[in-house]
Amino acid sequence: MTNSHEARTPSDPSSTGPAGGVDASRITLRSPAELADALPYMLGFHPTDSLVMVAVHGEAGRFGGRLRVGIPASPEEWEDTVRQAADCLIRGSVRRGAKPDGVIAFLCQDPHRGDSAQRVMTKLRPLAQRIRLACGALDVPVLEALCLSAGRYWSYCCPDERCCPAEGSALVAPGTSVMAAAATFAGLQVRGSLREIEHRLTPLRGKVADEMEGALDRAAVALVPKILDGATREEVGAETVLLARALIQRMTLAPPAEGGPGADAWDDALLGHDEAASLILGLQDREIRDIAAEWMEGEEAAPALRLWRALSRRCVGAYGEHAAAPLTLAGWVSWSTGDEPTARIALGMALRADDGYRFAQLLHHACNEGIDPEGLRECLREEARRREPRRGRLPGAPRRAGAVTRPPGGPGRTSSRRESGSTAGSEQ
């Protein structure tokens, strides 16, 4: 396999969006092994159950935009998924200035119990062929298509078993490649696997989830009448902001445990079910959520991110759509503090929780387009300064007396939540 692709080491690793670069660092990838090794550094995480497509530009093979989608479980969905992914990547590249001269595709899936990596590769071969046809229909060739499974890789484009044996080739040991050295020099990180990042934001299960859903039911019964009453709604908003500040302070005074599941369990233990329920319901109000979004930098950012992750895990059962608010806040703080890969994952999960959640839509689009978040940070700082003289009277912007907002399901939509779980406060 002799394809050579020169790429700037990405400073903007992501699941979708334009490729960034570290000006002082260029690296040339000359083999499937080096391409496979580079993938986590391009994204910022190890993709799992994912199709990743990377645009390639020019004779030197400069990497451009990249896109990651989950591999559908049903092969009947492959054709539509691939066609949409190819169209999105190529049209997005054209919109940003240049049609790709080629595409590199990665099919990443580990074997399930009783399966083997080689069987995974064989099973996904028709998907690789669909990718080549979809890109070819748009006049963009697939230069390479690799399958990555259980620490091995295969090329779907190379028939030479001397360099691409039927049993696959082992990936290089983590941290030992030229790409790893360049990434370390550039200050880039691989933040675990996609599965691990999503797990930190996924609702709890089992007995604790049942207890949490009961707390959400009780909070909804207590809070919804107050939110719908114009005379008491501002009081609920003030209480929500005070509770959020108190919980952020609690997180600040209890430093996080080391990374991994232990850190999440530690944060979960700091948060009672009833106070989590009150805050989750309060954040469904757009203005309260916007106040919470102001805690996106400095010493507040890290404990705020821990709190939003913990609240995302508490949106259980019938309250799954409520996760859109804390997931969006988690994505926003991650993006604001420079962790774009995690931001995209969190914002994507927010849209899976509620595909009409406007704040998540806007942030996800801006993050994918490589827009500098400083403009939004400055808007939020200005809003905080504007509100500061009134802080003793009101924590948020004033409302019209008696104003009532629609439930988060939006006009014309039927909420998937049970009736007692619906709240006032819309997302637009």
C-alpha cells in the first residue's frame, strides 16, 4: 500500500467539522498503519461502532473536514446512512471553500462476545463498498477504506496480502508512533473512547434510577403549578439559580476523584435526588438555563461541568428529554474550555434527547463549523454584567407578569414525558 497523505496535526480534533492545524507541526502518513494510528488524534477520542470519513485535498493529501456517524445495526440502513454522510462531508467541504480530491474512510467496530475481528471485517465489507459508490456518485474517489477492530486493521482497497494479510495487521502500540510524538508535542489529547465519554453522560440504571424518577415525579408535582403561575414563577427561578450555585460550590469544595467511573460515582454521591430533580426541572426554563451557561470559564467551569454531567445522568425514565438542558450545558462548557471532541459528543447526545432543542442545535453547528466560542462567551459576560445591579432583587432577566411558556415539547408536539413530568419553560 503506497498511498501517502500529508496532514497537519489537528488542533481541532472532532467527530465532525473542518480540520485544524498546528502551524509548526506537519506529519506525513505513508501507510494504512499510520493512517489507522492517526485516527484517534484526528478525532480526539477512539471511535467505537463508528464510520469516520475524512476529506483529502490536493496532491499532498492534506486532511480537511471529517465526519463521524454510528454504524447502524441493521444493514438495511447502511445505504441511506452512507449516502447522507458522503453528501454532508463533501457539500460541507465545498461550502468551506474546496471540494475534496478524495476521501479516506474508517470502519471501527469491535467484535461482540463469540465473534472475531476478522468476521467483523468481513461483515462490514459491503458497507465499505457502499461508501465507495456513494462518494463516487459525487465524483470523489475513496482513496483508502480501513477496518479497525480489536487492535487490528485491514485495508478494503489493497489486494496485496504481503502488506495487508487476511488476518489483519496489528496496530502500533499506543504512544509509540511518530503521530503520537507529534501530538504530544502539540499538546493534543486522546480522551478515551467514544463509549467511555458517552457513558459519563448516560442516564443511571437500576434501583438508583427508580429512586431518581420518583424524586422527579415529586418535584414536578410541586414545581409545575408554581412555574405556571406568573406570581410565583420568578421565585422558582431565583431558587433554581441559588440551588445551582450552592451545588457548584459543593463540587468546588469536594475536588474530583481520579478520572473514570470512580469520579462519576463520587460526584453522584455529592448530589441528592430531590435537589437534582429540582434543578433538572428548573433548567427547562430557557432564561434560567442561559444564566447557568454563564458559568463557562475560570474557576467555575470545572465544577459546573461536573454538575451538568451528574444532572445528565439523573434524567432517567420518562424524563429522558429533560437531559437536553444539562447535556447542552456540558457541551457548552467543554467547548468553551477547549475540549471540542467532548463538546460535540455531548451536544450530539442533547439532540438525541430532544432533536428540537434550539440551543443545542446552534452550539453543535457553530462547534462543527470551527467558529470561535469567544463571541458567545462575551455575550454571556455582558448579560451577567447587565443583570448584576439587580442581583439582590432577581437572579434573571425580568418577565412579563403572568407570562407562561410552553412545555419543552414545543408547539404542535406531544411530549414523551408523563403528564406529571411536563414543565413550563421552552427551548428556543
